[in-house]
Amino acid sequence: MLALLLGALGLLPVAASPGAKNVILMIADGAGFNTFDAARMYSATRPVYDGPQWIKLACSTHPLNLSTRPTGTGRQVRELVYDPVKAWSLTEGYAWLRTGATDSAAAATAIATGVKTYNNAIGMSDRGRPLTNLHQLFQASGRSTGVVTSVPWSHATPAAMVAHNLSRNNYTEIANEMVFRSGMDVILGAGHPWYDSRGERRKEIGSAAYVGGVETFRRLTEQRTAYLYLESKLDFERLANGTLDLMGKTRVLGTARAGETLQQGRRWSGDAKSRPPFADPPLPGVPSLATMARGALRVLSANSKGFFLMVEGGAVDWANHANMPGRSIEEQLDFNDAVATVQRWVERNGGWSQNLVIVTADHETGLVWGPNSGTKPFDPLVNNGPGRLPGMAFNSTGHTRSLVPVYARGAGAWRLWDFAKRTDPVRGPYLDNTDLFRLIVGAAEL
Ligand SMILES: [Zn+2]
């Protein structure tokens, strides 16, 4: 606004560039630099964000504290802040990185609100107060909003974009806030109560917590909410192609037919540690993340004022927790496909002067390094060529404090450089996850 005013008064030397009409934030949950790299090595094609037009930096992810409930102080615990010297210590580095990591809730809250908080918080401060999130700011500017994920749609990362709850584990409450009180336009993910964690149909309905409980689920499936509800793979594809009848509704909620993850949790045979990607047949009844993203873009772009969309490759984290390299690569490639889909959409819909795309992770999971990293810290990955599992090993089953990559392209993306004030000896300049909120707010003129 100020820039426009100054521009009108002739006080700016060049016309101020207009802000980003649409912002698409893409989060590969639990994917550190080496998870991104492992997928690159396996794939015969480079991910689109390797292109020269993309800004490439690193990002710190630490939480405010390690409490699982508000402490009331709001103070940053100093020892948790990312420290390059400790992180890269050959003797202490692994131990330091493995402790004090953020969870997905605090990380997503930091990105969505610009405020560091305790682990478990969904859009809540360490003083236990609700924080204004990107969904609310975009909504207030007249724009549409949506979340898409490969894990349950009420899970931490999508939830923190839109909801407010003291604990990420209150799925029923979070889902009901999303469905009945948020006014979010598009909600797509997994978490179907009729399917188990392997993605197979149950004989009886399971827990409906992820979808807000049995009554909310019934109202959704009977089309008795503000959302057009869908769940079949065919309907997700119709949504993406623009052939699904929305029955006069403008909001869409889809629960893919998988209990927890679209594909990550399906059965496998052989040894999980050496099982290559795509060796086990995919579940036939669920859409890809790219298809869901395409569907979301179709609905959200109906608003001429613009939109905010968060797309999460949520199951990368689940694969890394399980220390399954093949599944980790599968999920990262599914995420990369979604990024490519988004890039194609941008190029046909206003281009890079109207759209801002950010690709990042909320934290690293698995302390992924090379095959000998168990005895040789920070041993690099081994590239065995396209279609072959890279030499890699996990050194943790949990989250770590490692820096994560951040890529950006489009309207206002260059401002990332303004935030990258610190430098890591290995990863180079880095910003903090709270800076992503500021970048988006500035770029979208919220
Ligand atoms: Zn996470």
C-alpha cells in the first residue's frame, strides 16, 4: 500500500511491482537436503525447482521450547536455536541434531503465523493464545484458501495453516473447526475412517477422529455441509479435470480412501531398508498429490482476487520415521510431481509476476546421510544412477534440527535473500521458518 502511494506521488524511481495474487506453499514434511537429493539421484529427471530461475537457500526450523503445552513465558530457549558449529561437529553433531527438534505442529505454526511456539501447538502461542494465520490473512484480503496433503487433512501441517488448538492430537476438534468454522475453501487429504493404515478397506468403520467424528463424517458424506464432499479416485480426477459437478457449491472437501497416508503405509515385501521405490504395486483407489493439487487449483482460481494454497507431501516424514528409503523417495517424487504440476499451472495462469511458489520442508527427519554415516558422520549419499536406490542410511527415527532447503520463484521471491542473514558453512545463507510468513505477507500485500 505504501509503495503504491509513493509510486502514485512519483516518489519511487520505478513503478512498484504488483504483489503476488496467488501464493502456493509446498512443504515436503520431514525432508532434509539429503531426502531431496536421494530423490534427485533416483529420478532420471531434475525437479523443476533446480531450474535457474529458482532461488535456493536454507532454513532453520527450531521450536520456541520443548514443552508440549503452553509455558506462558513466550521466551526462546537459547540452546534450541540452530548453531552451525554444533550441527557440524564430527563428535557431537549427530547427538546435537537429534535432540531439541521441532515437531510438525510448531514448525507449521511458525510458517503460518510467524511466531515460534511449543511443540504440539496448532496456531497457538506459548501463552496459550490463538495466533492469526495465513489462511485468516488471505481470507481477510478477499482471497480463497486451501490445503492439500498426502496424510490426514486434520494432521499437524495442514491444521496449523487454518486451525487453533492447544494440541495437534485433538484431531476431532481440529477437523470440526476446519469444516464448520474456518471458511477454508478447499481441504483435501487422507484420513478415511473406512480404511486402515495400510490403505485397505475395513470390515467396520474405524476411528473417525481425523474427519471430525462419526457425526461430522456422516454430514460430510451426505452433502450436509458447506463443502462438496468427495472421496473416490475418479472424483478427485474429475475435480482436477473440471468435470466434477460441484452441486452449486464453491467449497470442496475430499478424504481419499486411505486411513493415514495415500501410499506410504501400504504393504511391502522383502527388506524395508533395501526395498527399491515402486517395487510394491500402488494402492489403486487413491489419487496422487499432483492430482489433488490440480483439483485445488481449479477450485481456488475461480476467485479473481487470488488465493493461498498449501500443498504438503506429508508422507515423506512417515517414510523417514520408518527408515524406509524406497518409500521416502517415492513420496518425495510424488511431491516433486505436485511441484511440477503447480509450475505448469502458474505458467498458464498469470505467470511468475502474479504467482509466488515456495518449496520447502518443515524439518528434517531420519538424519539421512550416506551408507557409511553410522561410523563416519556426514558421509555423503552415493549416487547409483537413475532407477537405482542411492547409497543412504538413516541415523535417527525422529526429527532433527538440521537445516532444510527452501526454494522460491515468482512475485516477491527475491525478498528471501533479505531474510537470509546468517550463513551455514555447508548449506550457505539461511533464514528462519518464521521468515517464510513475513515473505508471504509482504509478497501478497496482506
Ligand atoms: Zn513435519
